[in-house]
Amino acid sequence: MISSNDFRTGTTIEIDGQVWRVLEFLHVKPGKGSAFVRTKLKSAQSGNVMEKTFRAGEMLPSAQLEKATLEHTYREGDDYVFMNMASYEETRLTAKQIGDGCKYLKEGMAVNVVSWNDKPIEVELPNSVILEVTQTDPGVKGDTATGGTKPAIVETGAQVMVPLFITIGEKIKIDTRNDTYLGREA
């Protein structure tokens, strides 16, 4: 059990048989009446976001999540298959369960798979990945005065905005949290 007074960003709680992660919280102490906690919660299973208000000090069940580092081995139809390299157990997740992270998944990549009640509910990608550029327009000499960008497609199919000097075949580092170019990789 966790008190609503102890909410922090990233705290996971159980409401109506679902896992919710606290995105934002605000303790409010009005001049009249009792204090309360206003929160913005995101469902770990569906990705839905809701706002909910709790009484200050209200006790809620905390969700016990387990993380396991698994390796993405292959894709079969709409399913992504991950393997525990210690026990060789396979875990299958759909593209819907993984969400936007699908666009950066590459075979052989190690990711954290978060489970609740022995059911995988989400995948945590590394903060940055190194991928090869497979398609982009050539940069024209003289177009760099403003430090412009152009779209580039990487080996997993994701599109990222990159500087004009990036060419096909280069390996680049990408921030998976906000889809931004971080730099070249040697």
C-alpha cells in the first residue's frame, strides 16, 4: 500500500485491476476543507491518460512490477519475440503492447520487459540507440548556413530529422524518448 502523499513521478499504483503510472501530481491545501492530491495517470496496459483526485493520505495498492532484461530475437507477423538469455524462455509481445518503441527495435537489442502478475505489459527501450541511415536526400553544399535538417530513414524504418551532412550508410545515435538525432557514431 502507498499513501497518496508519497506519490512521485513514475510511481505505479493499482486501480480497478489495472496498473497506472503517475505522470504528474500536485498536493493542494485549500484554505477551507481538507487537503487533496490532484494527479495525471497513464495506464501501463492501454496507454490511456486520466486525471484523478485523491484525498491526502488515502491508501492505495502499489503495483509490484518486475523488470527483466530480454533480447529481441525476431518478429513473427505482428508479434515481437524476446528471449531471456539466461533461461532461453521466449516472451511474445504485440506491436500495440510495445507502442511507439517498435520503430527502434532491432534484432539482438537488449530491452527491459516490465511484467505485472507474470504478464508482460510494456517494453522499456534504452535511452539511445545506434542505427544505420538507409535512406535520405543528399545534402546540397551551401545549405548549411542555418544549420538545417532533413528527414532520414534508419534501418528499422523509423524517420528522424538529421543535419544536412548525414549520408546513407552512416551510423547515428538517436534518443528514443523524443526521436531526436544525438550525433554520429564512428
